[in-house]
Amino acid sequence: DVKVTQSSRYLVKRTGEKVFLECVQDMDHENMFWYRQDPGLGLRLIYFSYDVKMKEKGDIPEGYSVSREKKERFSLILESASTNQTSMYLCASSLLRGYRNQPQHFGDGTRLSIL
Amino acid sequence: AQRVTQPEKLLSVFKGAPVELKCNYSYSGSPELFWYVQYSRQRLQLLLRHISRESIKGFTADLNKGETSFHLKKPFAQEEDSAMYYCALSGAFGTGTRLQVFP
């Protein structure tokens, strides 16, 4: 069974801090994704990556960046955290490179609060 | 551009009642649609996908290209079906519908 692990379940940071959210998958999946999940807004794609060092912007990339130095690890970076980035962040992975029409496997999520 | 609409934020039913969670989509090609479910304090997980044409936990979903819909149905709701349900199209997710099943 695919395991997607997010490094923290809960995180509290201050405005202006640089924040790193880490995600690791153990099934050699090609694609990895970062979403934020907000009530009434559903899941919104921030960034995704279909290969090491490759990334593509999703629907709401502003204020975020990502890093994929190894196939199994995908990091989300908040360059200068702001209160409107308080949210639940979900990491996901899927098997085939670049092909978005396939099931995604999700981590447990990181609930990030920016004070 | 692809788009998924789930018109209901909340659906409340009693145990044993039929359930239909609505999902409409817009997509120019051949869509591949999914339903995901998130139970309380659990991770989001795949419930079913339209190409599988299978029933999972008593749920089914039929793709209707004429109406551009992919509604999720279950004839008799159970309390354990209470969860958040998301319809997804090629990685684009709807806003979700919370299903509450009362005893």
C-alpha cells in the first residue's frame, strides 16, 4: 500500500517566517502534489511535480515555492508566511509521470497556523 | 479548462434513506472522474473511479456525458457513511459535500 508521509500534523509559525512542509512517498511514484484544503473551497492545487527538479504551478502558487531534489520527497516552502496561509496542507502522489488522469494517494495533512 | 461543481455543501439524511451526491463537470476531452472520501480524522482516500464501474461500500457513480454529470449514489445510507466527499476530474477537485447520516 502506498504511504505518503507528511512530516508534521500540526505546525504553528509566526508571520514573516520561512516555513518548510515536507512530504515523502515510498512507492516510487512519479508525480507529487501540494494542495491546500479550506472549508467551502475544497482542494486547491498549489504546485505539482512530475520528475525530480521539475515543477509546475497549480491554481494558487503565489506565496509558495517547492523543491523536489529526490524522487520520493517533495517540499512546500512558504517564503514569508502570512496569516492568510493558515490552512490544512495536503500532499499527494500518483504513479505515472505527467499523467493527471489517475488516482492520487494522500498524506494525513499538515494543519498550519500562522500567527 | 476543466471544472468540477458540487452544488451541495451539506447533505443530511436518515439511516436507510437513499443518497445522491451531485457532481457536474466541464471538460472538452474524454473525462476521467473520481470520487474521494475523507472520514473524520482520516486521510483523503479514493472511493471509486468511473472507468472501474465498480461498487465500493455500496456506492456507485455513473458517468452521464449528455448531462456532464457523475453523481454518487447509494440506495441505503449508513451512519458510517458520514464523511466529506469530493468529486475530481483530472486532478481538479470540487468544493466537496459533507454527508451527515443520522440514526
